[in-house]
Amino acid sequence: MVDVDTVRRKVRLFVEEDLAAVRAIEREAFPEQRPTPLYEMLGHGGLSRYLVAVACRPPEGGRGLLRLLDRPGRPREEVVGYLGMWLPAQEAHIVAVAVTKPWRGRGFGELLIMCALELAAALGKREAVLECRVSNAIAIALYEKYGFQKVTVRPRYYSDNQEDAYVMVREGLDSLDFQQFLEGMKANYGRRWGLWEGPIAAEVGAHDGIKGGSG
Ligand SMILES: CC(C)(COP(=O)(O)OP(=O)(O)OC[C@H]1O[C@@H](n2cnc3c(N)ncnc32)[C@H](O)[C@@H]1OP(=O)(O)O)[C@@H](O)C(=O)NCCC(=O)NCCS
């Protein structure tokens, strides 16, 4: 078992090489859904953005053959979660977020939401919107932590069990209040989980813009 304190957390844009890992997480978390088309994950001409959460482990000594397979000085990366957003007009619609079961409860879902909101704001979006099963208390707690509010209920939204959905909205992504809120959340995240990296610099071309935390 990996010592959670030695793992560096990273969120970056999805690339085609991540497809198998993301498909596995998608099947595990949303078995009732059709697989997301690759073109959508790759950005769909600017209409969507998919992010992946990566656990970066430091090289280990290992034993026997495992030791030979480890390349010294090179962190080993594992895609442990993903998030998808549609980007119509002034809104970012979060269509999927999931972390693979063994890695849940270790801050990766939060990092995906934090980075997605930062990216949406950097892209000029004013609000983030999502639907969530009314029974999904864990996801609702995560969204509320980041300022999403339940605005309405869509009855029998999910066709597998006719469950209702909350529509949740995070307003004010273009406000100074939000920027300050996000800086505070990033600082807290770094204190709790240690080093992390987000995708903003690569996305908007501001190479000194990566906000990392250190614990
Ligand atoms: C929802 C999900 C993405 C959260 O990811 P995660 O990596 O496990 O969550 P994190 O460890 O980053 O926790 C972030 C916040 O989520 C909430 N949360 C996480 N685990 C929780 C639990 N067991 N009980 C209650 N709240 C919980 C808390 O608000 C937590 O913040 P806190 O630690 O300050 O209390 C993950 O549970 C998942 O993949 N679920 C299945 C797919 C799914 O339901 N997606 C959402 C569809 S709307």
C-alpha cells in the first residue's frame, strides 16, 4: 500500500493516453451511462474540457524484478480520477466527476473541483452548473464546500432508477470574492494534502500561473 503522505497530487488536461484509465473509472462510477466519446474528452473544438487527477508516487526501491522496472528519479503516475465540463456561453456545466474507489477520501475529488472552477473562471465563465442524485450525500457535501447551491430539483432525472436530481449552481466565478475564496481553499488544501499542481498555466498560457501548495 502506498503511503498517502508520499503521493503528490496533480490535475492536468486529459490526453488520449489517459483513455483506458478514464474509461475504467467511468465504468466503475457510472455503469449505467454510455461511454463519453473520445472527441468530447479531447475538447470537442473548445466546447468541453476534461481533466484528470493523477497520483504521483516517488520511485520506490522495490524488490527483485520490480526494482529493475523502477526508473530512478522518475515519479510513477497513476490516473485516479477525472472531471468533464461542457462550456456553453457564460456557463461551465460539470457533466462528470469521479475518483476510483481505492483513492476516494484522499482529496482528489476536491482537487478536480477546485481546478475545474479555477479553469472555468480563467475561461471567463460566470457560473458553474451540475446535476447530482439527491441521494449522493458525499458529492453534495463536496459541491457545497465549493459554494454550489441547490437551485431546483429535476424529477426522475436518472433513467436507471428514476431518481431525482438536484441542479446545483456556483455563481460569481468572475467576482473578486470568488478569487479570494479560491486562494483560501488552495492554501487549506496545500496544508492538508501537501504538494499539488493544477492545470491553469498550460490552459491559459500563463506559465508562471501554476498555483501549487506545499504542506
Ligand atoms: C464524489 C467523489 C468524486 C468525491 O471524491 P473524493 O476524492 O472521494 O473526495 P475528497 O477526498 O476530495 O473529499 C472532498 C469532500 O467531499 C466530501 N466527502 C468526501 N468523502 C466523504 C464522506 N465519506 N462522507 C461525507 N462527505 C465526504 C467532503 O465534503 C470532503 O471534504 P472534507 O474532507 O473537507 O470533509 C467520489 O466520492 C466519487 O467518485 N464518487 C462516485 C462518483 C460520483 O458520485 N460522482 C458525482 C456525481 S454527481
